[in-house]
Amino acid sequence: DAGVIQSPRHEVTEMGQEVTLRCKPISGHNSLFWYRQTMMRGLELLIYFNNNVPIDDSGMPEDRFSAKMPNASFSTLKIQPSEPRDSAVYFCASTTDRSSHEQYFGPGTRLTVT
Amino acid sequence: DQQVKQNSPSLSVQEGRISILNCDYTNSMFDYFLWYKKYPAEGPTFLISISSIKDKNEDGRFTVFLNKSAKHLSLHIVPSQPGDSAVYFCASRRGGQNFVFGPGTRLSVLP
């Protein structure tokens, strides 16, 4: 298995532009998580999907952030418009069930907003 | 307010010695705890876990200790190896809720 796949690995964009991050979870996993890692706050959970349905989006910072999971093998995290404070590494993780303690993380997307 | 704290941003240890990484949590309802390891340019990978019904769990060179009264857990690595150099995240959760991660501690094992 290829593991969780994220694209792009690096994204540099200008303030105000739309950014879309992509994730392909491990086949057969029905729970998907988006996290953001910053120096100050570490790993923060942004949103959690179960069976393609958003269950908990309380971590989404503001309306500029949105996430979708149109099918079991694909999810997107969109930031529109982007701001310099959105610069961080964004991770996608999947697992068989939220009750499972082991999440499998992708390699992350490093986002830089100038 | 961070519910999971790792107060040491970094730690340096000599190869062969013991590494002790600490984690404190504020929510007394947390009942499951994890450690993840993260290498540069990679995602975190699961390392070891412990349930609140235990106070110790061991897996090879890695041992996690849980002190519920102090709301404190620690990860011991013995002996430390250069390949253990990474960022270590502590994570905790209550029941079936999502895990809350700490900010991480960067461990450097010096040859």
C-alpha cells in the first residue's frame, strides 16, 4: 500500500490567492483527518470525516477554510483567500475507525503564503 | 488553552544514554495516550500507546509511563540511538473523541 498520499508537497502562493490541498487516504480506511502543524501550536485538528461525512469541523480556523470529501478515496482542504498566517504544514491522516488509536499520516503539504 | 503540553521544545542526549520525554495534560477525563515520532519531511508515525488502566507499557527500547494523579506521562528510550533523532508528539483523548496533540519535543541523539 502506498500509504496516505498528499499533493502538492510544497505550495508557495501570494496572499489573497486560493489554495487547494489534496489527500488520498489508505484504501479501506473510513476516517480521515486534516491537521495543521505550526511551531507555536503543534499539531491541531482542523476537521474529521467519517464515511465521507464531516463529523467535527470545530478546529477549522475561520470561514476561509473549507474541506470536502466527495468519495472514500479523495479529500480536499481549500483556503480562500489565503493569508500569510496560514503558512504551516498541513497533514492528512486516515484510519479504519476513529476509535482506532493509530492514525496513518501523509507526508504533509508545506504551505507558504507571501 | 492547550490541553496537552510538552514543555521542553528540544532535548539532546548522548548515544547509548536514556532519553526521557515528558508530557502533561489538563483533562482528567483523558483515558488513552499515544506517542508519535516524526522525521523531517515525513508525517508522524505511531510509536507506542497506553491506556489509563495501566501505568506502564513497554515495547523494545521504548517505555511509556503514566501517572494519572499528576496528569503526566513520559516516554523513555533506552538506549538512545542516532536514528531516534526526531520530533516526538504526545497525544491524548477522552473516550471515543478525537486525539489532542501536544506541540512536540525535538530529540537529538548525539553520536
